[in-house]
Amino acid sequence: MAGNGTRPRVGVVKLTSCDGCQLAILDLEDELLAIAERFELADFPEATSNRWSGPFDVLFVEGSVSAPEQVERLHELRARTTTLVVIGACATAGGIQALRNWGDVTDWGRSVYPDPSLLPVLDRVTPVSEHVKVDAELRGCPVSTDQLREFLGALLAGRRPFLPDEAVCLECKRRGFPCVLVSGATTCLGPVTRAGCGAICPAFGRGCYGCFGPREQPNVSALVAQFERVGLSADEAGRRFAGFTNGAEPFRAAIPIEGAARPAAAASEGGDARN
């Protein structure tokens, strides 16, 4: 893996997002100079005026897929990339913007634009993995800088990155925080959410919002039942999953929004041709 000389050639691209995950890369601060010495930042609009269309040894993709041209661009980038890494809740799970999947884009488009045809968007907002093969996922809203450091270090060392798949609850226990779900009867997605944030919200007595998406084999139905036991209705309990990672299964299946079956349908324009 080498771009210019012996340095891997790296790119960072954006789809539909707020740029927060790209800024998280810049938040590495003290490590940036060392990263620039070991990687060739061939294309990163937030950091350099250099432009490069590929090939890439590593490509970080921020944002969800919401427009037809993004599908085409993704397939072109995938064909020119050795290792494609999606970063953040939008790229891995659709992000907040995926909440529009439970409505009709034409209806709300008509309320904003004089002609909905001026809005060139897909019927559904989807994570990158529904369109192309993804080699790695770095979760969070924004992406965890710790995971970025770990991934880049593992890449240089030629080893597999250590990205834990434990629940946020374990981070709470290690930091000595009382369980807000048990002691405070507060709704918290920590038991079913992948760790990585350091349990920021429980540290301040708030329930986890699920920014890092579901951990492997989460028992979502049991957590919904617990929410109901602390006083929420079935609908209110399910709606707790309609947040940053609402487009990720099984969170998506728990959301009792009218028309909720729509997001589970096959990928819309652009198809599901992952290559």
C-alpha cells in the first residue's frame, strides 16, 4: 500500500452530512503532523487545496447517500479505492436525515420548493454500505478520534484495528457511573449501543442516545419492554430509537412511525450492487 513513495495515499470525501466527522479528523491536532508525514493526504477539502480523483489506498467517506449523483460517485470511488472506510453515524447508519424515510419526500418538498422536481434526491436516505462494499466502519456522531487514531496506527503496523463491540454500559461501569436506567428510571440506549464515546451522556446523568449505533446482536425488544416498565407507552419506547442511527437495524425495526415498513424495502435508485 503506497501512494507517493512509501506513504499510503489517503482521501476524505463528503456525501450528505454536516462535515462534523471531517472536523473530528482535524481535531487530532497534535497527531496531524505525524499523520501527514506517514500518509499522503491526496484529497481532503477541509485540510488541503489539493484535489485527487484516485486511486486511493484508503478513502474515508463521511455522510449518507441521499442523491442520485452520490450513488454514481460512490461506485466510481469504490472502483479506485483499496480500503474504503465509512466514518460517523450518517455514513454507517443514515444519520438524522434518514428520518425522512418515514415520510414522502414529494410532500415535504412541495412545502419548501415551488417545484418538487427541483429537488434531485432519492426516495430514501441510506448508509454507504447499501450501495458499495465497505471495508471498515468507524462509528459515532461525530466519529471517535480514538478510533481514528487506532485505525491509522493499525494500518501502518499492518495489523487489524481494535474496535471493541461492547455495550456503552461497560464504559459506565469502568468509569464508576451509576446506571441511569436503573437508578434514575431514565431511558438509555446504552445496553444496546456500541461503546466508543466514553459514556459521555451517562456521565452527566442523561441516557445514551445511541450515537455509535447498535452493538452486535443487541436485545432491542427487551430494552423497549424496560422503557415501558418505567412508564413509556409502546410508541414512546420505540421512538427512543429514532435518533442519530435510526437507519441501522435493529434500531430501525423498533421505531413505530407510520409507514415504518418503507425504510426496510430494497435500496432505491442506484440499487444494491455492492462491489
